Amino acid sequence: MEVKKNKVVFRWAAIISYVVGFIYIKYMAWSAGICDNDFWQGKYGLRMLIFAVIFIVCTELFANLTGVTYQSIKEKKNSVIEPIIYIACILLQSIGLAFWNFHDDWEAAQLFFWHFTIIYYILARTGSLVAGRSGIMFIIDCFQGCVVIPVSNMFLRVVAIFKREDKLDENGNVIPRKKISARTVATIAASSFVALIICLYAYVQLANASDTFEDVGTRFFEALNKFFTQDFWEYITENFVFFLTSIPVSWFLFCLLGGTLNTDKPYVTDERIEHETKGFHVLPSYSAYIIIGSVCLLYTLFLGASINDFINHKGLFAATAHEASVRAVGSFWSLIRVVLLNFVILAGSCFFSQKALWDEKATRILATILFVFALGFAVLAACNLIGVYIMIFGITPRRIMSSWVVMNVIAWCILLIIRFYKKIPAAQIGIILAAVSFSVVVCFKF
């Protein structure tokens, strides 16, 4: 892996990455009972906020020094506003953690979204998203950010630190590098040892001649003795362990950030994906009629059964908390599975149909019906979860999380239905909406 851009910047960034990884491991990953300072004890969220600020500043400096400015991103017609939005999301999530730490039942979700937002921010900031902005290639963006780019640049940090440029003379010939011989090293070591012996002997003689000089020397050796106590070696050993365990973290961060800054275009582009999947577009329109028509028929039967239950007071009405809980949870997970099924059908049409569902009038109407049903299921789940369960029996962190998911699903369905008839960046808006809404929600106390 060759460093194509400013090698000095990459070398310093590679060195600083070790420090960033060390801070992450010592003060975040293993911070539960490690911080001896009473001020930091229990303030895990505050440490995450400080780390987030440090990381964002380092990323911005690294990107700008290598020429990847916001102006250059704009010139490539990539999204400029998205990196700023994701910076705001990272800071909002970190501020929420600094104030409230982790919400009950939210720790895994908050950790995941915090780390994932950082990775996605790097991709957006370096112009490495597949389409130059968030969109329907979201899954591929995630895969390349978490796996492809770091693995493809696994030796980048070693090259950045240790590889030196060949110096050329006036004729363009490589100037041989001076090598330090073993004899030179041995001479330096022997000379240093002799100098130490002589200085110690001279100190003894001079100390006999001056009480003040002897007192200075005594204090120096006492300080030196205190420095190399057992506590000192325990401190060194502990931090050495932190440093060793931080190497994979700093490696991943530098390989991801440095790898994206070391190239002028994304590792995976939408043109390349379109070319590679061109042979998959073989299914005619009537296959969509059969598949989507069958699914919509099944959804119609379910909707009829739900209306019957509602008329007979079997749907939204719950006599006990347990009954409401069972119905809310059941409709919630049914919603997730149904919406995922609809998105799989939509994605399958993009890869296997000769034309996308929204390119022809008949298939567009079928797709609209499909997601109108999904929207109906989302509203039904929202009524069960929010309108009945939460309004009657109160809120909990888990119910807030479920409500956040349901409201985003409703928004995504509406955006997709609009996209079928008007060219809007529906996927981009949906991704940004999810990121921003989650970041705002965690800032509240509940």
C-alpha cells in the first residue's frame, strides 16, 4: 500500500493514531474501575464526549492537510452538508451521554449508534460513500466502511511511518542512504557508559568540596529513587498493556481514515455496481405482478381481519397491562418483519427486474399499494404501542426505543411512496432523519 499524498502528513497522522487509540482504550473501553481520579469516576459519557471532540478535530485536520477540503468534496458533486450533520449527531449523542450516561435498556443501542455514526461520518467526510451521498447503497457503504477499506489498507500505517523517500542527486540518481553500523552503536554505548562512570567519580569529589553541591546531588538521587518505585513500574506496566490492546483500535481508525484519504475516488462506485449487476436484470414486469400482487392480497386479508377485530373490540382495546403489552410487542415485531419484507422486495426489483418498479405505471401502482399497506401496519402498531400502551400504562426506555423505530418506519414508507412519483432523495432523507432523530432523543432524560 503506497501513500500517494503528503507523506509527512500521513506519517504524523499514523503516529497520532496510536495516541488516539490509547485514549480510547484506557479511558473508554476499560474505564469502569480504572480511572483513579475521583472526577472521572462514573463519568463515562463525559469521556466519550471528550474523545469525540478529539477525534473529530484530528479527522478534520488530517483531511484538510491532505487536500480533502469541503470545497473539494463539493467540486466532486458529493454531499457537503452530510459530514456536518453527522458531526452534529456525534456531538449530540455524546452530550446526551455526558449528561445522563446510558439510558436503561439503551446501552447497546447507544454504543452501536455512536460508533457507527463515527464510521459513517468518516465515509461522508472523505467523499467515500458509494453514490457520494447516503442512499440506497447504504448496506454497501456500511460493509466497505467496516470491512473493505480497513482490510484493503492494513499495511498503510506501517508504510506511512517507516517507508522513506529516496533522495535524488542533480542527475536524478538515488543517493545511497547512510547506514549506522554495529561498530558505531557499540562505540556510542561504550562511550556513554564511560561518561557515566567518570561523572559519578567527579560528583563524589566535588561533593566533598561543596556542601551545597552535595545537597543538590542528594535531592536528585532521592527524587530518582522515588521515581523508580514499585508504583512507577506498575504504572508503566498498566499503560503498556493499554497501549498493546489499543493497537487494533488505532489500526482500524487509521486504515479507514487514511485509506479513504489516500485515494481520489470511493473504493466502490455506483457505476461499478451497476456494471457488475447488469446481467442480473432479467425478470420481466409480470413477475412483479405475481409476487407483489400475491403479497398485497395477503395483506388485504389481514387488514380485513384487523378491522373485524376492531369492530368487535378485539384490536386496540386491552383490559390489562399484560394484554396491552402482548399486543403492542406482537404488532411491533410484525411491523418490522413486514417492512423488511417489503424492502427486500423493492431491493430485489432493483437488482433482478429489467426495469425498476417505479419506471412503469403498472408496477409503480403495485409498489405504491405495497407500501401503503406497510404504512397502514406502521400506523396500527403506533396506535397499539403509543396510543394505548404508553398513554395508559406510561413510558419506559424500551417503549421509547420502540416508538422511535415505529415513527421512522412511518416516515420511510411516506418517503418511498413520494419517491415513486417524484424524484426526491428519499433514502438519503430517511437515513439522515434516523440519525438526527436518534441523536436528539438520547439528549432527553427518561
